[in-house]
Amino acid sequence: MAEIRRTIDLLWFPDGEPEGKRRGRRPGLTVARVVGTGIALADAEGLDAVSMRRVAQELGVVPMTLYTYVPDKNALLDLMLDRLYLEMPRDGHPERPWRERLAAVAAENRRLYTAHPWAATLPASRPPLGPGLMAKYEHELRAFDDCGLDDVTRDAALTFLIGFVQAAARSEADVRAAEARAGSTDFEWWQERGPVFELVFDQHRYPTATRVGAAAGSAMGAAYEPGHAYEFGLARVLDGLAALIGTAGPR
């Protein structure tokens, strides 16, 4: 319980810890700098690279010094994610139609995950309970104003929307990681293998797959294109919410 309280205090009052908690700290090193270093490391090398030892190394201190700022890695991840949430640009246009407002919320989250892919891998069921999360939650809930949804349904609709964006971001990160490992894009991969595949593929046995695959590949340049998948999926999510909102009363 004490560690939970300390994490909550760090989220809301990062520079307000009592003097007793500051023993062993280095002059010039702050919680904000520790968090910023963790974010930079995750952005550059992925979340697996973030450990208390590695962050301490990047800061030029011994690991025990780091523990006088942040109690453990879980707390550090909470602080990192809440910092991202707090610094997110937010598009506040309440006069827009609800569909445009929700599309803007989705775009804000997609930009966050594009800039920081590791953020999409953290569990949404255990968010950092800090000011960044609360500002994000308040802003995104307000996008559903005048949609006629009760509070529980509003929360569920937001979870549905953000869950789609998070899943799309994970899929895109997987594509980019595969391209980085292979040293080539998906388009180049298909360009190399397509002619060889056609030597063994029986188009007459799989006529629908042949026709649809050719059309999709020509349109997207690959079997899967993250931008197209996002735009198509978002439209379907909004269509689904339209059916819900349409039965909820006047807007």
C-alpha cells in the first residue's frame, strides 16, 4: 500500500515529496528527467529496453540512486505513460458533429501511438491514475456530449473506440518491426515473392482469392496496408456507434 501511495503521489506531485524521501539524490536530477529518459529509451529501443538499471546508466547514476526518485519499473511506466497523456495535443471543437469529434479523438490517439509505439502495448485495464490520464479521459468523454448516451454506455463507447485505435497501432507496429528485421518494405517483399508464387499458384482452383487478392494488392501495394486498415476500420466503428446513438434519443 505504501508503494501504491508513493506512485500516486509521484503522478500528482512529482516534486512534492518530503525531505526524508530525497536522501541519496543527485543534484540536478529530478523525477521529470528520469521519466523523460525512460520515454526516450522506449522510443528508441522499445519497452523491453527500459529497466531501472538501464535508465540509471543513461543518466550516469547507480541504480540505487534511481530508486530514491521512482520506487520500481511499474511506477516508472505509469509516470512515462501519464506524461504522454498530459502532453497530448487535444482538438476541442464541441460545435462539430459527433462523428467528427470521435474521429478527432481517434486521430489524437493514433498520433500518440505512432510517435510512441510502446504506449499501445501497455494494458488499458490498469492505466496510470494521474493528471494526464484524467485530462485525457475528460476530454474524450466530452466528445460524446449530446449523443444521448447514459454514463455507462458513454464509457463503453469510448473504450470501444480507443480499443480499436490501440489494436490498429499494434498491428502497424508489427508491420514496421517486420520491415525493419527484413530490411525491406512489405511492397518489396511481395515484389520479390509474387513472381515465384505465381509459378505454383492455381488461379482456377482459387478464383475468388485470385480476383480479390489482385484487386486489393493493386490498390494497396501489399497484402496489408496500415493506413487503409485504420481508415476502413474507423469508419466501421463509427457506423456501429451511429446505430447505438441513433437509438439513444435526440442529439
